[in-house]
Amino acid sequence: MKTIGLLGGMSWQSSAEYYRLLNQAIHTRLGGHNNARTLMLTVNFQEIEEAMRAGDWDRIARHVSDAARQLEAGGADFVLLCTNTIHKVAAAIEAAIAIPFVNLIDVTAAAVREHGCRKVALLGTRFTMEEEFYRGGLESHGLKVLVPDEPFRAILHGVIFEELCHGEIREDSRRDVQVMIDELRQQGAQGVILGCTELSLLIHPEHSPLPLFDTTRIHVDAAVALCLA
């Protein structure tokens, strides 16, 4: 069994979900007392969040690349970045390490295509919904990407940073996201990418008329396959 390097802390809520899902998946596959071999390094999200607000992505790239090198030095066989938004600096992480980096955007696109969807709604932080790195990554795999209108993008960004990152689950916020999903469905979306690792804490399959693509679970499934290969 390979050792999975988890680069987390963005937020720790989602990192805890990664840890839980990885161990459950390995136990399901192997039974007995088996669990995943993992090495986790969690950064201080306060530093990352401040750099995001300042637009200092070079600082973020240095920070997470250093963390990835620590995982490699600690014995990780490959690395997962346990966040969607910070995949904006994925290239810097890949360049910093000699071990494989499992790119969440690529494995998500593959899962969407395997399901037969070609037009998908993307929900996440402003950075994820508005910038080229994520939408362009999905589109490079032949997908058409829809995002909510500006007022909804502002609401969703606030829900993620002000509520979900602190472990706060609010029913009114869930209803707001359901309205977003329904509007995107009417625009032709065939599925919904939960492009923020915390969103799966708020939105479950029963809350959506469209198939949900939970990026955390998709990322975990890819890691488990590589771990046991």
C-alpha cells in the first residue's frame, strides 16, 4: 500500500473529510482493520486566506510548494492538494516535487465525462468560478461550464468562507444553493460540480435535481486507486 501525502488545512474542515473518506474507502476495499497510509501536512489557513484577499498567489505557491516538499521528504508516494481553489497554483506544486501530484480538476473532468455529461454547473469560491485555471481546465477536457450569475457568486463565496470553513451549516444557505442549481438546470446544466471541498458538507444528492459531482469523493477515489495499484 502506497503512502498518500495530504496537503491540507484549507480549510481543516475539508481536510478532516478527506481523512475520513480515505480511511473508509480503504477499509471497504480491504476489510479487516485496514486503513489508509497517510501523511498529512496542514497549513495555517489564515495565512493562505490573507494572501488570497491580497491577490498574492506567488506567496501561496511558495507556501504550498514548501509543504509538498515536506510531504515528499516524509515518505509520501504521491500528493493530493485537499482544496479546489488552491489548484490555481497546481503547476508550482508539480514543479516542486518529484513524486506524482493527483490533480483534482483532471480527475473531476474524467468523472463527469464518464457519467456522460458534457454541460455542467460549477459551484465554488469566486476564484474557482470566475478564473481561467478551473473553468479552462474543465473545458480542456471537452466540457461546457456554467456558473451562477454575479449576485449568486457573491452569496456562495460568502457561504463558503464565512460559514462552511467554520463548520457552520445553515438551512437558508442550502436553500440559496438549491435555487442556484435550479437556475443552472434551466440553462441546460446536466450535472453539478461541487467545486469546493466544503460544499459537500452542505449539499447532498437529495438536495439537487441534477447529479452531483463531489470533487472530494472523486479525488479520494483516484487516490485510493493509485494507493492500491
